[in-house]
Amino acid sequence: MENKQRINIELPEEAGQGIYSNLAIVSHSSSEFIIDFTRVLPGLKKAKVYSRIILSPTHAKLLMRALKDNMEKYEKKHGEIKISQGEHKEIGF
């Protein structure tokens, strides 16, 4: 039988309000992944980084799996999320 440890997670009020981001920039080094969450607004040529998350490669992969799992559950319940070509161009894909 596996012995799972429970962790109590505290969510401070300011963090609980969240930060809106419509663009995430992902980069990496040999030892970490960095995700910068930014907000791009129409008519502005500059975007500010509102939050930077630094992860170990292991935790980055676990985050990717958790996002994939949640995306599949979301789409099963609400339907496929469609991404238009304009959105691809807007974020540089």
C-alpha cells in the first residue's frame, strides 16, 4: 500500500484573485523551465510580465501532464476548444 502524504495548501487572498494572462512565454535552460505570464492588449506594442514561474524539468513535465489531463476533461464536458489562425499569428506561432 502506498503511503501518500497530504499537504495543506494556503491560498493568500491576493493570490486567490488571480492575474489575467493571454500570453505565456516559455523558455528553458539545462536546469529549469521559465514561464512568463504576460497580457497583450490591442493597440499596444509592449507587453508586461505579470508573473514568472520557474520550474525544475521534472515539475515542468508534471505541469504539462496536469494541463493535458484537465484540457481533456474540459473538452469532454464543454466541447473542443478551437484556436483560430488569427490567434496563432497574434502570439507568434
